[in-house]
Amino acid sequence: MARILVVDDEKIIVKGIKFALEQDGNEVDTAYDGEEAVGKALSSEYDIILLDLMLPKLDGYEVCQRIREKSNVPIIMLTAKGDDMDKIMGLEYGADDYITKPFNILEVKARIKAILRRSKPEEKKDSDVIESGDIRIDTASRRIFIKEKEYNLTSKEFEMMLLLVNHPGKVYSRDSLLKEVWGVDYPGDARTVDVHIRRLREKIEPNPSEPRYIHTKWGMGYYYQK
């Protein structure tokens, strides 16, 4: 069903995750330190990566950052730390989601399925191309162009951009964006949205401090303007 890379230095955890995911028909590859993870992630094609935060050689933050320099493969960060700052930092470095240890393997499977369902390209149709002002979005191939220049967005950045562009001028609260993009059962908080909006602006805005496309309605939320 999917090709998955599981990265953790605790081999018993890797063994359990690998077994559970392979039971569902997935192909699972493994890595036990940061350098091995980067090497595999950049030399092979994966549908999703489960990445532990605390790793030898390179920590999860640096691994995530190096992968993001070359690839937009969805990344779920696994962390034993309960500190909210660790979660926010993971998102800042480019993770799409995070799960705190100890976790239920059913939760891991559900998160993986949710991300893969949203990120899987669909059959091409004429209606799959959305144009709004300077922006053109191909929803089938999940590509976005601004003034004919392509921008590489992560899965969640793309979904957020697609939602906003599809409803120009509509203000979405952080809670609304969290539910629309991450799902109603997502256990994270609204700061996740702020991190992704900031990352999105840094990629697509000529001047992120004075946004041209993604605007803030103070006290209310975010909206797209043509």
C-alpha cells in the first residue's frame, strides 16, 4: 500500500512498528541513526517517513531539515518529550505531524492513512487546475505555481494553500484550519497552524512580513487575497 521509512534508535520500537505496518501490506524500511536516515531518505522514494526526535549522530530536527532541502515527502515526528516546544520545533523544521511516545500503534496507522489519503495524486481532470490571480494549482499532481514559478510545498502547506485559494476573502480561524487540514480528531493545538502559515509565507511571499497572498485578520484568523 505504501513505502514507509521508520527511523528510531530503539530497535524494539522499530521492530514493533515495522511488523504492524507490514501486516497492512506496507513495505517498510528502517534506519537507526540520523545519518543513515538522511542517506536512505534521499537515495530512495518513500511515501511517508516516521522520524524519532532523539537520534544518534544527527537528531530528528537536523534529519528533517536535510530531507526538506531535497524532498517534500510527508514526515511524522516521533518524540518521547511532552514539551510543546519540541512539537513546535519539529513543525518549524518541516515535519507534517507529530506523535508523542508512548503511542498506540492504531493511532500511528490512522495518522499515516490520513496523510497518505490527502497527499496521493489523483487521476488528471481539466477541473483539477485552479487559477486565482497569480496562482495556479494543479490538484492532481499537487503542484503550485505563482507567476509561472513552481513552489515546493509540504503536504500540509499544500492543503492549507488549496483551501485558502479556493475561498478567497474567507477568514479561517486557527481552529477551523486545524479541523479542515488536519482533521477533526487531530489532537494538536492551534499553534500548529501558525507554524505552517509562517513556513508557507516564507516560501511563497516576496516579503513575508508584508504578505501579498496570505493575510492575517487580527483576532480572527487567516485569509487569501487575489
